[in-house]
Amino acid sequence: MIIVNLDIMMAKRKISLTELAEKIDITPANLSILKTGKAKAIRFSTLEAICKELDCQPGDILEFREEEEES
């Protein structure tokens, strides 16, 4: 599964959801969906804008983890 660590990067850069949304021209509601990991997809242009604004790499925001099998 893909884990979204956007909240961690935003905290490190001390930027609010509203402020980041404004700077990358996305609605706060859509950014919130991404931040909470409920998004099904992300456009590369959005990812690029986030990385540019937060001065980070895509891997700082997105992480892959194996799903744990239930026994």
C-alpha cells in the first residue's frame, strides 16, 4: 500500500494546509483528501508543485509498505 506522509513534511516546513493549498493552486478540500491518504491518485503536476513548495522529493511524501497478511 502507498502511505502519504504529506502531513509530516508540512509540519517540518511549518506550513498549514490552507497556505500550501493556496501556493500550489489546489482546493484545501482536495489537499486534505491527499493528506489523509484517502486519494486514489495524484497528478504528477500536483506532486511536482508540492515538492517544489516544500523543497522535498516525491519519496519524502509517498512511501510503499507491504500489506500485512491477516492470519
